[in-house]
Amino acid sequence: MDEGANIPQYKLFINPFDLKELKRDIWIDDPIPAQLKVDGKRLEIDISYRGSHIRDFSKKSYQISFYKPNMFKGSKQIHLNAEYKDPSIIRNKLSFDFFSELGVLSPQSQHVLLTLNGKFEGVYLEIESVDQHFLKRRNLPTGSIFYAVDGDANFSLMSDLDKEIKKSLELGYERKFGPATEDFFLQEFIIKINTIPVPEFEKEIPKYVDVDKYLRWIAGIIFTANYDGFVHNYALYRNRETKLFEVIPWDYDATWGRDVNGKVMEANYVPIEGFNTLTARLLNVESFRRKYRNLLEDIMKKQFTLEFMIPRAEKLLQLIRPYVLQDPYKKQNIDQFDQELEVISNYIKERRNYLQRKLAKLN
């Protein structure tokens, strides 16, 4: 494999006995010890598989925790995503970068080349972990972080999974950072979303959530068309200074015209008004709805255009193409990879047409 001129090379070494243990049961989360060589530095790490259904794929995704030293470049933990179902391998990064352009807190990401015990495993996407170090790197106030782990993170009192009243208001969430006392604020937030009377909602809800940033997050979902984005695929951060919640996107490979299975997705698949309880209640308020519509129109003039997005997508595709040709899991599909710029381009055109027609619904 050629050295990547502009792509970091991550050399992973796992004792064959430990590697056998890792492969024995892909559903076990217990990490195994390993070494990672980056930029000439040899790092002691713990490694495990990551994800749910993606563990079944031949190209595995990994979670890495730094052990010695216990931090590397300001991170305690990173994620290496195989992006197996995305023929372009760029959709997650394209989405995170897009969210950042919209003013939404988003993980940083970069493509890397991974070898395991000397064998090239292909092009991966390294994604920053959303944790206390994520906040520290951005000079943000400390606070709690909750991961939305399943569809019950729908901002509702009703379960999205079994359509019954939730037995716990924390269903769908896992606290990643912050003391247990922070659970109370999450519970209070869910209750307030569902019980503030309509006449008081406009004045009261901004005491719990940063409405502007929430609407920007919703706009990001609408433009990238992440079907699961409203009830899953996000983290909640409660800023300890402002006392407000804001949302951080996560897992955006099923976007820009392809679904979770990598199939072409219709441009009208994700509705302009979204779907979760908080979004529905916000868009029921005329001032919030008008702000949302203005935001969508502004983004459609500036960021969600072929002129803005296609050069960014093309640059990423050109960067990784020489290594996709050598990727043992992707090289046989290079023809499809080469068509992805057109797929993304067609999606943007069709999605713009759909949204233009639907903007009147937000009057």
C-alpha cells in the first residue's frame, strides 16, 4: 500500500490471541489491549467493535480508548468507522461538516488509512468522541451529555418502540458524562416539552432548550435527509452555564440520497416538518415556525446548493480514491464509488425542488 500523502496512516497491532478473542463474539463490548502507531508514536490502547447492526459487516468499525498515554491529541477516545454501506465513504463527514457550517455543534472527522497487523484494512473515517473532552476542545462550559441510543429518545412521554407510556423518562438515553443528578434535568426537560400549555409554550420552552440551535439541528436533518435523525442519531448537551439543552448530530452515513442500506432514497422521504414531539410543538408556534422557514430559505441560498456542496464532496472523493482502489472491502465497487458525486448532485437538486414546494406549508 502506498503511503497516504494527505491521509493519516493508523497502524494497529493486536496480539493474535487477543484478536481471536475479539472475533470470537462480535457482540461483546469488552475491549482488548492493542497498540496503535500514529505519526511515529506507539500508543497503548484498548479496542472493541462498535455499532449495532454494522458489527455483522465484513469490514468492522472500532472504538479506541487511549491507555498509555491516556490522551492523544486531546482525546481519550475515538471511533473508526468502516462506512461499509456508504459507497462514497464520505457522507458522514460531509454531513458533520455541513452541520458545522449551520452553527450546530458537531464532531470533527477525518479519513484515515488503517492497517491491522500489517494487512491493509482500507479507508476509515475517524470520528471525534462526544464527551467532556469534546467540550474542552471547544472551550465550552462543562455540562452533561446524554446519548440517544434508540427510538425512545423522541422527546415524548410515549414510547416510540412499543407505543405505550414510557416506564421511565430516561428511556432512549444513556448518560455519557455528568453526575447522576443531571438525570433530573433531562426528566424535567421531557416533562416540560409535553406538559407546558399551548398559550405558555412560546415563552417557557426557551428556558430549557436553545431554540435557535435546535432549529438549526432540525434544518441539518432536513437537508441531509437522515430519516432516524429526529428520534435517534444524536447526543444532548446541557450547558451548565446557560442551563439549556442543545443537540449534537451523530451517525450520518445514511444521507445525501442513500438510506441505511445504501439504497437510493427518494428526495421526499423525510418530511419538511420532521417528526418528534419537540419539533411538532415548536413548529406549532407561529414565531418559531417563521424562524424555521427563514432559516431553511437562508440555507438554501448559501449552503444547500450545488455550488457550495459539490466542490466539497469532490475534494473528499478525490482525496480517498487512490486508497479505495486498494481497500479490500471496497475496491471491487470502484465503479459505483465513481458515480457517487452524481448521486449526491441529483439528490441536492431533487431535494431542493421538494423543499421549495413544501415551504408554503410553514406559513
